[in-house]
Amino acid sequence: MHDLYEMKLTDAQWWACDIPGNIGWIIWIVCTVLCLRDEVSGYALLSLIPAALMLTGVAELISERIAKLGRILPKIRVLRGFGALTLGGLAGIVTAAGGMLLHVHGKQPFWMLAGALLCTVFACICYLGYRKKA
């Protein structure tokens, strides 16, 4: 049998994390698309890695909602959802910081850093909100 994990955050805590976390990954995706539209550069292509991780997490969370899963999930679903979002946000922080240091794509890396930070912080809070079910 697979180990199950239960979300221990309250509904209020969940919403306090969900909204800014969603804003974060949306900022990242929009900025990545804008970077690719402006110029297919190394930075724009590298930005696809955090985007893919973030979208993997979002797709998993949507599939959990469609399947009407509650706050109790197998570990693999927790990892594919909030784990992928957290990892995508962390990869985004590194990518955006590199873009800022290299002065590429104007102000996009600054916005992307803001989005990656939001995604990382709030996805990580949710990820850490899961505890092994007794």
C-alpha cells in the first residue's frame, strides 16, 4: 500500500497560499512567452525549464480536483503537484537571477524573479503542509 499524506493547512491558510502562488506561476509563464516572442535567446529557452516544472505541478493539481481527491494524497501526487511547483519556482529564481546579472530581455527577469519567488514560497508552504497520515 502507498503511504498517504494529508494536508494540514486550514482553508484560510490554503487560500492565502493558493492565490499568490497562482499569480507567481502565471507571471512566469506570461514572461517566458513574451521573452520567446521578443527573441529566441538562450535565456528564453532556459526559462522553459521552470515553466515546464510549474505547468507539471499545475496539471497535477487540476487532475486531483477533477478526480475529486480531497486533502489526502499518495506521496507521488504531492511530489508531482506541489513538489514540481516548488522545484519550478526554485529553478525560476536561479534563471531569473542569471537573466538580471546578464541584463537580458529588459525588465522581464525582474518580473520573472517576482513570479518565481511567489510560486516557490507559497507552493513550498503547501508542500510542507502535507503530513504522513497515521
